[in-house]
Amino acid sequence: MNRPAETNDVELTILMPCLNEAETLEVCIRKARGFLERSGINGEVLISDNGSTDGSQALAESLGARVTHAPRRGYGAALINGIETARGRYIIMGDADDSYDFENLQPFVDRLREGADLVMGNRFAGGIAPGAMPPLHKYLGNPVLSGIGQLFFRPNVGDFHCGLRGFNRDRIAALGLQTTGMEFASEMVVKATLARPNYRIEEVPTTLKKDGRSRPPHLRSWHDGWRHLRFLLIFAPRWLFVYPGLVAFLLGALAVGILAFGGIQIGGVGFDVTTMVYASALCVIGYQSLMFFWLTKLFATAEQFLPASDRYRSIVAKWSAERGLLVGLALFVLGIVIGIVQVIRWSGVDFGPLDATEVVRVAIPSALGIMLGFQTILMSFFSGVLTTPRRTIPADAVIES
């Protein structure tokens, strides 16, 4: 990441992403500059403009703020641009809609000076003014998404999606944040959490008041809420793939294994070959989910989108495409052998009629072995592609055939 020259030893950058915020930008800048003057902090107010057409850029410059132009559209793109061009050692970011308290940022600065890498604001602890947060966000969206984030990643923060937060610029830049949309706020918390214990995350109370805009906010409740949830799931592949996949695979395989020796009755309810058919489908679905986890993890870590733990690196080093091929081939051959045994038994009655229930009872394990084996073989070849050492080719390179 390119860094600007720091000739004035700026300690703090107050960063505001901006897209047509002329209506509230002035009061936000005045509050931020007032805080810097009162606290005696050597700082700057930086506006990362995202293509405003309402004169926000000229207004910001006239008020003494520095303006930088984000080349890509999107909330995350504006913040990434701001982080890249910030001069301060620390950055406190917040929306330019006059909803966040830019006059009382000292608790953030104090925690950053004490060594915190990321300091989150907590609006629920500091106070939310009437009308400042829609009931859908206050009682459903934020609590649910914050609860899911806490369950998946354990960041130990109560307001996972607070937009007012401070951080050490170099430490956050080292995380390689990539998302250009609303997911950026979640990516920052998630990646800092996954990088612990090397990263220190703290939280301070902050307030939220009704924004000063007369137009609707850029945020779209259901659309952006789903994007945040999708992002949390992608960054928690164990919850998305492993846990449900493992449960489905084990339940399906256990049911098929038990019923392969005959039907059973539990509490007056009989289970037989029909149950085996659905159980085998559950087994295949669970197995596919586990394979998707493996391939997703390989790709995401290779692209540095997900961090790789020491345990994961150890497993990857021990596992190879060749071993996967052998496992897949063994499952495939086992399924074929079971099928051949069934054909031999059929020949014992001169290929005449067989009991349909018993035929299905044997055919299902045979088909299951063939399917799982073939899927494992394909997965192993694909994982071999993902783990093949390669050099980086510039995006603008021309390859002639």
C-alpha cells in the first residue's frame, strides 16, 4: 500500500467517506476540527470523496479539510482510498451525515495510544437518540448480525457494525482489506479478530443521533443486511460448510450403514430402503459441503482473502492431490466391487427376479461409494490446481497463443 509523506508527523486523521453530503458535511468538519483544536492533537480532517456531484469537494476544502478522490465507487473503496492517503498514525473514521459524535473522540485516541489496534464505538452502550436508528436496525438487524459475528469470530465487541471506529493505520493496512462495498466495515473487524492474539481490539461507548440529511440514506436495510450476513458466512467457512456438512454426512452415512443390514423399527415407526435413499442423498450433500469447504479454503488463502492458521498450513502440507486421488479411487472401487458382488448373486438365480427391497439395500451403498469416490477424485484434481506453485502474472500482460 502506498503511503503519503509524513513531513508534519501527523498523529490523527479523522476520515469521512463522502458521496453527496454537502448538506451535513460542514457541521461534521467543524466538529472534527474543533476536537483537534481543543485536544491539541496534531491531526487532519480527510474527506475521501466517492464521486460527489453536489459540490462537497469544494465545500470541504473551503473548511480546511483535505480532499482525496476515490477512483472506485463504494463505501469500502472510499475508505480504502482514505486509509492509503491518510497522513496520521491513527485514523478515526465515521460517516459524514452528522449522526456520529466527532466532538468526543478522546476515548478512541486514548485507547489507540495505549496500544490498541482497533477501537470500536458502541452505540448501544453510549446511547442512541430517538429516531437515530430505525427500529428494524435497532431491534433486529444490528443485534442479530452482531450476535452472529460474536458467535462466529468472538471479537468481544457489543456493536459489531458501528461506523465510528479508530485504528492504527499501519496495522489495519497490513490486514490487506479488499472489499469495496458495505462489507468493508465487517471485513475490518473479522480480519483483525482472526489475526489475534497479534491484534488488540477494544471498545468504547459512543452516541448516535438522528442524521441531518433530508434525503434517504445510502444504506438499504435488507440488501445491505444480507450482504453483511453473506460476508460473515464466507469468512466463517466452518459454520457455512463444515458443521452442517459434517452433521449431514455422518447422519446419512450412519443411517445407510445401519439399514444396509436390514430394516429397523423405532417407536412403532419402520425405517427401511426408502429411508436409505434419502439418507444416501443427505450423505452426498454433506460430503459435497465438506469438499466445498476444502476448496474454498484453498482458494481463499491462496488469494489472501482468508488468513491461514498454522494448523491449516500443517494439514495442507501433509495432504496432497495424490493422496486424495487414492482415497477417491478406493471409494470408487469399493462401490464397483459391491455392485459386482450383487451381479454375481443375481447370476446365482440365472438372472431371474430378485427381491426388490434387498436389491435396493445393496445398490444404495454401491452407488454411494461410486459417487463419493468420483467426487473425491475430481476434488483432488481441482485442489492440485489450486495448490500448484505459480508466479504472479501482471493483469495487463498479453499472452499470445
